Amino acid sequence: MTADRLSVGDRLPALTLSGDDRAPVRLRDPARGSPVILLPPDSPAEAFVSYAESLAAAGDRLRDWYGRPLLVIGEGDGSPLRPPHLPVLADREGALRFRCGAGGEIGALVVADRWGQIYLLAATDRADELPTIDALEEWVKYLATQCPECGVIDEPGHGEWTVRAE
């Protein structure tokens, strides 16, 4: 795995992170749906805490469309972010957080399809610049209604099924 920054069209790294309950969670898991990943800043402001709570509250709406909301925190993060019904995963080496541009004062939000291809990546120091929960639901609906009979293989390789504007 390289340390390059991720962007739209790239695939999430094939990481398995441990949760609060120590159960391993694979980021790319076609059987579990599309990950919607919040990576808060190291010391999240109240706005990020509120955003995480809103994401947790919308969990059922997202899961109805095979969305999988996740919260990924850094090593030793004493973050107050522990909303109920929102899995909290530890990115101990920062393998995902760094590659998404999160850390320090910057947080990020990633929406990927069930194979891990990134469709939305927003990194910012302001939670009010992140997509609304309604917009996240639209992204998840879009990803859930893509044509599976069009020949999409189970694990597309990097760059497959990606259209990039030049």
C-alpha cells in the first residue's frame, strides 16, 4: 500500500480496523454495503460532534439503502465522539485518516460503493462544509441502485469502472 492521498475514483485500502468491541471490520465488504466514513479531526469541535450524532441518528435511513455509517478515530484519540448505534473504529497507524486528508484540525467524510470505490471525499476543518445527511442518503441510494446485472465483477481492480474527467 502506498501513502498516496486518496481521491474520488480510487479504492479504499483493503483495511480491517478494530471496533470498540474489538471486532474486526473490513472497510471494503461487498456483503455489508457502502461505507459512509466520518474521520473527525484529532480534537473535534462541537460541530463535528453534532455531525457525528446526526450521522448516527440517520443510520437506519442509510442502512435501508445498504449504507454503512462508520466513525474512524486515530490512535489514542480521546475523542468525545461515541454516538450510540455508530460503529467506532480505530485507525491505529493512521493508514486511512492520513490518506483521506484527516488529522490535526481537519476532518473528512468518505462515501464509497460496496467494492470500496470512492464517490465522495470531503476534507475540511469545518463540519458545516460536509454534505448534509439528506445528501448522504441520496449518495447511498444512488450507489444501491446501480445496475448489478451490467457485468460488475465482485472485486473490481483499481481503476476499473472509474470514469475520470480529464
